[in-house]
Amino acid sequence: MQERREKTESQINTDLLSAMLDNHLWFWIVLAGLGLVILAGAAAAGYMFDRGLGVTGLNRPVFWGFFITNFVFWVGISHAGVMLSAILRLAQAEWRRPATRAAEVLTIFSLATALIFPLLHTGRPWRVFYWVGLPILPYDLSRGIFQNVRSALLWDPSAIFTYLTSSTLFVFIALVPDLAVARDRTTGWRRALYATLALGFRGNARQWRLQAIAGILLSALILPVFVSVHSIVSWDFAAAVSVEGWHQTIFAPYFVIGAVHSGVSGVVTAMILMAWLFKWQDYIRPEHFDALGRLLIVVATAWFYFFFIEFSFGLFSQEPSEIALRQTQVFGQPWGWMYLTFIMASYFIPVPLWMFRRVRRSLVLMFWTTILVNIGMWLERFLIIVPSLMRKQGLTFVWGDYNPSPIEVLLVAASFAVVLGGVLLFSKIFPLIPIYDAKEGKYIEAEIQVGRRTVPAVIREE
Amino acid sequence: METTSSESNGHNGHHRHMPEIGEYTAQVANEEIRAWFGAPGSWHGKALFVAGALLVAGIVAFVIRASSDGFDERGPWAYYAAGFAFLLTTVGSAPLVSVALRMSKAHWRRGLSRLSELFAISSIFMLIVYIPLPFMLPVVDDRPSLWINWHGHAPHIYDSMLLVTTVLCGLAILLIGARPDFAALKHETKGIRRWYYSIIGGNWKGTKKEWQRLRAAQGVLGGLYFMMLIFTQLIVSSDYALALIPGWKDSIYPAFYSLTGLQGALAVTLIAMFWVRRTGLQRYISLDQFWGLAKLLLATSLLWFYFWWSGFFVFWYGRSVAEVGVLEYMIKGAYLAPFLGAIAFSFFVPCFFFLIWNPIRKSIRGPAIAATIVMLGIMFSRVREYVAAFSIPKGMVGSTHIEGILGTNTPDAIDILLLLGILGGSAFFYLVALRIFPAVNIWEQREFTLLRKVRPYFKRYAVVLGKPD
Amino acid sequence: MANKRRSVLGLFNDPGTAADGVEALQNAGFGANDFEILTGAPYPEGAFGEEPIKHRLYYFPLVGAVVGLSLALLATVGTQLSWPLVTGGKPVLAIPPMAIISYEGTMLGAILFTILGIVFESRLPRLGLGLYDARINEGKIGLLVACEPDQMGSAIDAMQGAGVFEIKQEEWEKA
């Protein structure tokens, strides 16, 4: 890459282990703050379990509101991991190196957070025990029936469980070489912990070759899972015939590309925070954001294409109920200004900005534009779910509004704290940038002389 | 002096892992590509003859069909429409391969970019085939379509405009990319060749500004072409298939059509690469190119199933009268055979028998055979969709659902000849293009020789690829 | 009767001298199975003149996929046939939803078995590191030779001739 830094292996180890091994005051302050938000969320959840779901804004006909919006949002963010890690690994893109682990870790924590919301939504989450033994234990022992395989709500846990398990194991396998470095650099209980987790990794040729193959093979296996997860989440909506705007065949790829859009934006935000907080500007450089910005332009444009089709085909059959829904979403209040905010924030503000190299290489601008994207994408999910439910049936006396309660707002805020806190805690125990990846990048960099110009090059195995 | 940061010096050892393609100079590239271009071999004449014969047969069949059935009824032209849709999915989309790979800065595109862009010439034939179709399309008043509140002839006008613009954009990409080669070639040719090389090559001298403008033009046109092609496919597939079948409200279909367009583009480029490589240019159309496209073909073939499944599944789950009618008509009933052909040859056979296996994917023959099978699958797909659409009785177009059980529009001899003529015509145009443009982009190969080196890397050889961007 | 074996670990400062060390060992008659190269990060395969590794990793996802698919089908078919309730007008054994869960089961099986395969083929987990040096992760390259006691001398000579930085030894008993 153009902006290479000359570092020895020792220096790379020191730099990338510093977040784990050194103590920074800001870390504990931020963690404490996030902890307070999480505690507040836990208190809100406890209050809700005690008093019932009536303390939320959910009521006939809007039975899905903030919780499900947030569920879909976090499943979406989780798609960044595979996008950046798997696809860029398969494409041999050098600029993936500092991004992969952060993306994978964000996947794990956002998926785990997403799973909390259906549990909260049950109102009595302890009853999940009766469902969890799929398919071993009968649901609700007094009735003795099994889970309904034909229900979309059963496909969700199977997909999310598969994705979560796969991503976690993928992170672990790729962590093993770095755990060996941590083992060699620490003492006491830390050394014992890392030595156990490193499984005795020594770095012989066989182990490295299998690491390389593992990366590619697991990437190829996880990619289909990644596509299936958000497709299945989308079918929670698309399978419903009675709700206008939901029963569309485009929902699966539309949700997936939207997930990639919000997920990659989320990773960019996380990487910028990593560069600032951990002082990793030598490893997370403007050229990485330049490449990520270009990727985001493609992804965002693909997302917009699917959005355009989804909206247009809502009007295709010219059914009055469908047209009424679209009018409500675009021109009704407060939905109209939300719709405008969503479309501007998701596409029409960030993408024209990203067309400029100077913007892509500016960490500050990339930070704010990617946050804007995720605000827009959160609103997108909200606008798919709530307006459609408000006007679900043709009988006007069951039309209703949705006003989210402070409990729901607090729980949504707590979810952000859980994810950020989780990633922060991870950074204290494991390296967030793959150490061996950074070193490998050093081994395969080269230069070519073309006239008076020295051109950066990479060494390729063939 | 060239250096590699990890180069070993003065080691006497047995070096392994010699790359298949060693280092070569710009002069070698120049001479080899020009030599092939000057005399491709007798195969070209034979292929041109066969393609031409098919084209003539197709024209004869067209005249017979036009005189016997006219253009009032869509049914007799169903297979013709499927043939056009097949062309839009394959040769009409093929320049996208070069555009997309150039955008992603993949070095390995260089051996195939010209072969892919040359399909813009075949797209001219696609436009010719398109001419009768708007006359058969009903107006959009009072029936479902994307043209809500537009005038009744909106699809006729705008579909045509989009198609023409997309083809022109593809031609522009081809011609602009060929300028430096033509400027070099014009000095070595005489007669009419020299004349049109001079027109296109112009006063090209190879100054720094000219190269910068060339790159900028390729970038801008590439982006425009990409967006226009996708949008054209969206509109054409909606108007000529989706909107004609009652109850087929399928928002994923245009995206599915675009995906099969990408799949077809990859397949047809692979086939062109395979046949050109058999007669020479192995250094430039090498394993790298086949492997690269094979991976993309695998991805698109898997996505084929994903997009199809997304559409099918929502219809199956919904079970409304309209949805059941469409499933019965297009999958279980009248068009079961082409559906099975489509799913088998677009997805199942190429993926599980060829592309999923590493040794086959990383070969020359394997991807080429898979690509041929995919082309067959695309033809079945287009037959299923467009024959089904054009066979809907006139009075039923615009209804909320399919009424009754509709029969299959099976092809007769004229339909077969029409399809063969369409295939032959597009091949004919492509073969003619191969005599006008060098099959491999000479200036891109010369550029590549500056950026690709083969160097010892301790006890092995490795390819060192420059990344100037 | 137990056999005594020696492990000799040579530390090299850079890949060039390490590659020379490998060549010297090969010239001294040590086979590919007698030594291994330890590095802190992956180098392109064959950079040190080592033989390509053989592995059977690709069988693991295939087996895992079959196992996963079988279990998923067993679960979906078994549970629905146990309590056959018609819901939503769909058949009891409705293939499209079953396909979704079977697909997830197949992929989960494939991935789990792949992970197992990676660990197994890497010859992990390993109790104890054996003869090892933490400086390998700091940029040194290790050349570890396992040999009979009477071959130790030629191993050390070969590495010293190639410019080794430091040599460590360990004796152990082969069971």
C-alpha cells in the first residue's frame, strides 16, 4: 500500500498488544459509563417483566415496534463481519487486514445483542425454556406439541444460532496465532489463560498453511450463512400476507444488502474509534478508509437499487391499500419527515460525499457519515415495520398509532452500550487487529521500479 | 534498480514454484497479439460461415413467421421474444465483465477485457432483433406496470431509448479503449482498415494527458454503463415479462434478471476466451483469467438459486389466488420443463458438478464447460418467462390473476430456426468484430509488463504485482 | 526400551539465512520430516524450500454437511410427524420451510466439522510447547530439528554454516 510504515515484528507486537496489556484511564471511564447505561437498561427490563408489556408503547394493531426494529438493526450490523472478513479475504484485498477482526467481533456482539430483543419481547422470557430444547423438549409441557417448522419465527433462531456459532469459532481459530504471541509476552494468570487458548500453537509451516486454508474455507462456508440469516429475518415480514408493504419477494436481498450497508458503515465507525482511542494510526490509515469508502459507494448504490425496486413494486399492482401505505410513509406525519431523513441519511448525503477522495481519507468525515448511515438504516427498519402495522387492515376502527415509551428508548440505548461495551472488553483480553495479519502484510510487500517511480507491489503466491 | 524487500542475494539453491507464465516484455506482447490478429487461422472463416448460415436461416424463418402470422398476436412471437431476452442477458450484458473488473482494479482482467467489450458489437444485432417487439406490447393503461400515471406508450418509448443508450455506451467503452491500439495499428495496414483505424485512432500520440483522459473516460463510461444496463434490464424485464402475466407481482424478478445478466456475461466471456485461446494467445488468456471468472460464475450461479428461491418462497407461503396461479403456470404446470431445465443448468449442474470443486474451477476446460451449461440454463429461463408472458391470451393481460389452466406454447420448426438464427447472428457479429479489433488489449498488456515481475523469493519464485493506485 | 532423541532449535535473524539453514540441513541428509520451520507469521509456501504440506481438511466439511443435514432432517421430519398439525393451509411436511432449517443444519455441521478439522490437521491441541523460543514471535525464525544423538553434531554444523544466531538443545525420550 502507498503509506507503509516500517515496523519490526517486535514493534508490531508491542503496538497491537498495548490495548490489552497497558492500562488507560479513558478505558475504565468509558466502560463505567457504558455500564451505567446497561444497568439502567436492565432496570427497565426488570420493571417491564414485573408490570408486563403494557409499559411499552406496543398495543393493537402495532405489536412490533422498537424491539423488533432494533432486533433487525443489530442483525444487520452483524453482517459486516462476513462482508469484510470473508469476501475481502477471498478477493485477496490487502486493505482488509486491520478491519477483519474488528468486523468479526462486532458481528458476535451485535448478534448476541440482537437475540436479547425477541427475548424481551416475549414479556416472560423464562418461558423460552420450553422452546429452547428444539426439538428435544416439547413446547409447553402441558400441551405436548413441538415447535412449528412452518413458522418464520423458528427459522430465525436456527439461522442466528448458526451464524453466531460460526462467527465465534471463526474468530477463535483466527485468534490462535495471536494468542500464541500474547502467551509469549505475558506472565502469571494471563500467560496461563493465553497458553490454554493458544492450544500449543508454535507457528510451524503446517499450522500456518492450515490457517491460510482455514481462512479461505471458512469464509466460503460462512458466506452462504451470512446471506441466509438476514433473508430469514426478512421473511418474518415477507411471509405475512395481511400486512401491506411486507409481502414482497425482494425483501430477502433487500434486507441483506441493507445489512451490509449498515454493517460496513458500523465497522468503519468502529475502526476510526480504534485508531483514535488506541493510537493505531500506523495500522489503520487513510488508505484503508479510502478503500472502504469506495466499497461503501458500491454497496450503498446496490442498496438504493433494491430500495427503488421495493418502493416501485409496492405501487406496481396499483392496489389502493398499498398506495395508501406508501402515501402514509412518504407524506403522512410524522412519517414523512422520518422518510426524508432516512433516505437522505442512508444515501443522498453520504454517497455524494464519499465520491471525493479527500472525504474518504478524512477520518472525521468518515466517522460522521457512517454514523449518519446507521441512523438512516435504523429508521428504514422502523418505517418498514410500524406504518404498515398501523394501517394493517381495511377496517378503520382497528387502526392505531404507536408511541414508544421511555422503557423502550432505554432498552434500545442499552443495546448500543452492550455492543460497544462488549467490543471494548474484548479489546482488553484479545488483540483487535490481527497481529500475524499485520506481519504477513509486511512479508509480502515489495517495490517495483518503473522509470524514476517506485511503485508499491505485493508478492503473490501462484 | 528493482528491489524486493525480501529478496535473497547470491543463494545457490533449488528454486521451486515457478509461475506458469514467466516474465515477458512489452515487445513480445506486441508481436504475439498482432500476429494472432493478422492471421487468426482458418477456424475463423469456418466459424463465420456457420454463424452466417444460421443467421440466414433465422432471417428466412422471420419472414415466414411475419407473412403467416403478422404482428398482431404475441403468441407466435413468444420464442422470438425469448431469444431477444436471451441476447440481452448474455451478449447485451457482456461488457459489464470488463467494466466491473476494471472498477475493482483486478490485474487479471487485462487478458479478457477486450473479448468482453467486443460483445458490444453483438449488441447491435440485439437491437435489430428488438425492433418488432414494441409493436406487440400492449399499452399500459389499466393494467399493472411500473408506469403508473404515465401515458400508455411509455414502455415502448422508454424501453427503446434505454436499450439504444446502453448499447451506445457499450460501444463507446469499446472504441475509447481501442484508440491506442488502433493508433498503433494504422501505420501497419492499408486500404479500408487503415481508414477506419485512422478514424478511431485519430491523432492519438500517447501523451500523459491523453492517457489521463482515457482513464477518466473509461471510469465515467463504465459507471454509466453499469447503472444503465441494470436499469434497462429492470424496465425491459418488467414490461416484456412481468407485467404481461396476470398476478405476477414479483419485485425480485428484475433483480433476478440482472443477476442472470451478470451470469450470462461471465459465461459468454468464458466461452469466447476458451475458443480464442485454442488458436493462440495462451500467454494472455491464461489460467488466471479462467480461474477468476470461474469464481465469479460460481458466486452468480449460487445467487441464481438464492434469488429464484426468494421469489418462489414468498409466493408459496402467501398462497393467494394470484400467487398460486403464477406458480401453477410457470413452475408446476405449463412451463415445468423449461423451469427444470433452468434450475438444472443455471444452478445445479454448473455448481455441484463443476464449479464447487477446486481442481475443476482452477482449470481451462472446467469453467468453459460450466459456462456452456449456464448458457443453456439461461435459455431455458428466458423461454420459461418470455414464452409464458407472450402466450397469455390478449383478454387476460391486466387481470388480477390467471384464469383457468393455460397450455404450453411448444416451439415449432420456425421457432427453433428463429432461436438458432438469433444465436447465429450474435456469433456472426462477434466474429466480424474479431477481425476489426485485436482480441487482447495490446496497450493494457504493455502496461502490465511494467507492473508484473517474476522474482526469486528465497527458495521459490513469486509474482510481484505493482499497485500504482 | 526407550530411545533418546535430541531436539535442536536454531534461531536465525532473517529469512535468507534461515532458508540457507534449511538447504544446509537438506544437504546434510535430513529429510523433510526431520525438521520444521517456526515463524511468527506466514510466509509464502515454499519460501524456505520446504515441501508442500499434505492435508485432508477438505473432507471435514463434506462429512460435517452430511451429518448436519441428517440431523436437521431428522429433527424437522420427526417433530412434525410426531404431532401432525396442519397450520396455514400448508402440508405437515412442507418442503420449503424444512429446506430452510435443513440448510442451516447442513452449514452448521460443515462449519463445526471444519473447525475440528483445522484443529486436528494442525496437530493441536498440544500439551506443552516442546523446544521453543518466545523470540520467534519477535522476528526470529526457528529451525527445529529432531534427530538421533549421533546426528546432532551434523545438524548444528549445518546451521552454524548457514549463519545461525543461537542454538538450543533438548534431550527427550521417544516412547
